[in-house]
Amino acid sequence: MEDKAFSSIDLVGQCLTDSKRTEAFRNAIKSMVKPRHTVLDVGTGSGIMSLFAAEAGAKQIFALEHDNYVAEIAKINFSKNGFNKKIKLLKGDARNFKYQRNIHFDVVIMEMLTTGMVDEFQIQAVNNLHDKGVVNKNTIFIPQAQKTYISLAETNFNLYGFEIKMVQYLWEGFPGRHRCKIVSDKKLLHEVYFSLPKDESFVQIIDFKSNKSTMVNSIFLSSVTILTDNFKIGDTLSLNGPVVFPIKPFKIKKNQSVKFRISYRFGGGFKNLSVILIK
């Protein structure tokens, strides 16, 4: 199919109409952006975050988008709303984009997030900003951080009479959430702050304690996005959807402790997520 816009525009529309997510970002932007600020909106999509920054009175806004079709939509939205002079559209890949010389961003808005940042390239895009020297210790990042948690789980992978073992996002309101039962304590997997560069590969040893005797066949991932010191958001219709990831089944007794080695490359997808039972 020549037109690649289907998948990209579908996700953009889903994020835009997710009012719980989008209004949370609006409130965060309104609280942090000042008239003196130069703002960068990475992965602008529909352009709504840039429009929020303009609404908050930012001096200048740069909106970066990789997808050409989506970028044109954002450009039209900026013009339609009277902000085509205040918001400058940039086209390119945030992972290696070359920003103009002598520019500094006071605020960076970047929601290229998935649960645990397993799928999207937020880390690479943030690292590029630091590498290019366009942000510093005073730059405000919205969101400022993401926390990801992990638990052991027992999941019923039977769908329509067949066993379908695959990664599943349990989005808010998803009727299949009841098929996943958490069977251990919840542990912090990682906490990433975007004001600092971050290693793109991640390894962690996690000790779990079971809360029942059962057969463990999956892990459960959940994330919380820290927008500012005063605003945070969990899972919504398009953000931080809890994830069930199937693993090799094993029996566990109540109150038994087990240790796992968890590793993956941020943005590398679930194909590179490794979950190894140590003991």
C-alpha cells in the first residue's frame, strides 16, 4: 500500500480524542509555559500540544514531525487557528534531527511514550536533544519523567476457543482485563527523567514475592507519566496501557520469592524484551 498514512493518522486521532490524556497535558503546559519561552514540540502529530503552548503565550514554538502526511495536517491546523507565524513546523526524525545553530529550548513537550517505552523512541529523541546541545539543566520537559512497574501474572490466553499467546495491551475500558490476575507484589522496573541523557539499553534484576500458589505465565507492566511536579497520569485510552507479556510458565507457591533478569532496548519493541528466571 503506497499511502502509509493509515496507521500513523489512526494513532494521532486516537491520542487527540483521548480527553483524559490531552487535557492533562493542556493543564501541565498551561502551568509551565511562560511568554518568554521558546518551546519545542516533538512528535507534534495533530499539532494540539503546540496549540496549547501558543494558548499559554509562548514566544516561539517549533513543532517537529517525522510523517509528511501528518505534518501537513498539523500545518493546516496551525494556520486555521491563527498561529502559523508563532508555530514553525519542522520535518524530520527526532532521533537524529539537526536543529538550527544557536537555538535553545526553554520547554520541550514530547509524548512519544508507550508503557515502559518498549515501543517508541522517546529515549533516542531525548538523547539527541542533549547531544545537539539545544537543552540544558534549566530546560523544562513535559512530561518530566515516566515510572514503570512490573508484576508477575496469571493470564488466560484463551480467545475464541484458541490459545493465543501474544503481547496484549489492556487499554482503559478493555473488556479482557479480567483475564489477567496479578500474583505478586508490584516492583519499580525503572524511573526515567528526561532532563538527563539515558542509556538506550536497560537491564534490571527484580525479586518478586508471590501472593498466591498458582501457575505464572506472564508479566504485567504498567506506567505512570509524571507531567510536572503537580500533574501525573496513569493509563488512559491511548497512553500507558497496561501490558501483558507471556513468559514460560512455572509453578509458584504463596509467599515464595523468585528472581528475574529483565532487559530490553528502549524503542526496540517487544521482540527485544528478555525476561529470564534466575531462581
